[in-house]
Amino acid sequence: MTAAADSAVSEQAPRKTSTARARASRKPESRLAMVRRARRINRELAELYPYAHPELDFENPFQLLVATVLSAQTTDLRVNQTTPALFAAYPTPEDLAAADPEELEQILRPTGFFRAKARALLGLSAALRDTFGGEVPGRLEDLVTLPGVGRKTANVVLGNAFGVPGLTVDTHFQRLVHRFGWTTAKEPEKIEQDVMAIFPKSEWTMVSHRLIFHGRRMCHARRPACGVCPIAPLCPSYGEGETDPEKAKKLLKYEMAGGPGQRLKPPPGFPGKAAPPLEVE
């Protein structure tokens, strides 16, 4: 763990018994109190992850769009290990649209579901070429017309390639907003609407990055590291995971555990190591 990360998690969560008793005696939370708590959680996460960023390597909107489509059902790390060869072979939508399907599939094989992903990339590249002049559109209503592109992917591209605020409602985001008690909605679009109503529009993209970072590093699906979580006093779900600080510390991942992140080319200020390239068998 880096010195900064170690310092951030050193103020360990309260003991489970006292916290459970305190929460059991709480009155129902008002809407105003929830919004204030949510915004404080966001501020705490901003201090914990001042370097939060999209974890896909990209140099332009086209690369981010393709990488985001490829990230379905796999890790950002595996996508980042695959896209250098992909973009070296097909640097533009026109190039990718003209790719041989079998050759494209072989490049995409490490990401899983490579045949479906190859079809999606061929289709969206052809649409970019034929409908949008070879450029990635900067409007959500245009992006979602592309094969393989839904609201989540569109918001990733808009927020990180065009500076248009949006929420990325992925599995980590959904898990954390439910644990934090920000919404009880199950449908991604309703979750998006509920969380948008809590934060100023200018915060939407960074709220997404911070929640996803926290979900990947500390607030895991099966065993969240409650015992070293700095926002434990603000979390109504504290105690779902490991509350012993020493055991919880062993559950941390990526730079929080002293390891590399997911990007082969991490942005300036990232405290961890660069991820390794794909090993060629």
C-alpha cells in the first residue's frame, strides 16, 4: 500500500458491536439527511482517491468507445492489454470497418465473447464511417444508435472524451449506491436518475470514477474491507464485510495493496505501478 493510501485507511472503522447498536437506534433518514450524507461520502472518496480516473487506456474518443465496448464481461486490465495490437492494426473507424472478421476475432480473443465483440466493433465502425463521417458523435442520442453501445458506454465516452457530465452505472456503481442507501431502484436508468438528483451535474463524472474505484479496491461484492474503510461511519451497510482491520487490509486491491493498477499507461499522479502488457504465449 502506498503511504497516502495507508494514511487514508489508518483511521479505521468503529467496532461492529457499537456501530450496530447505534444504527439500530437511528430514526429513519430524511431525504435531506441522505443527500447531505451522500455528498459527504463523495468528498471523503475524493480525498481517498484524488487520482480517480477512467481505467481504460485511450488517446482519442474512438479508442475510448472501442475499449468500453470491449470491457463488457472482462476486466479493464485485459482490455488495456489487448487494445495496443488492435489499434496498431486498425487505427481509425474506416480501418476497423474493413477488418477481416476472423483476424479481428483473433486479436479480441483475450477479452472473451470475442465473436460477438468483433461483430459489434465492425458494426459500430461502419456506422461511424457511413453516418458520422468517421467521427465519434458527442451526443448521447447519437451514440446509443451505434451497435453495442448503450447508455453506460455512451456516458463513459461523453464524460471522459467530450467533458459532458454523466454517470456510469456499472455493477460497482450499482452495488455501492445500494449499500450507501442512495437509491433502492434496480433498473440502471432509474438508478442513474436517482443519483443525478443527489449531486450537481458538474460532479457526475467524478462521482462515477470514485465509486468504481472504491468498489474495485475496497467495497468488494463478496467481502468488502469494512475494517479499513474511511467512510464506514457514513455507511449504513457497515459490517457486511470484514470488520477486523488487519484482516480487512488484506482484502485491498491494486495500488491500495501496493500493486499495479489496470492501465498500462496510467495518468500523472497515479500512485501505483503501470500494469504489465499481455504475455504472448
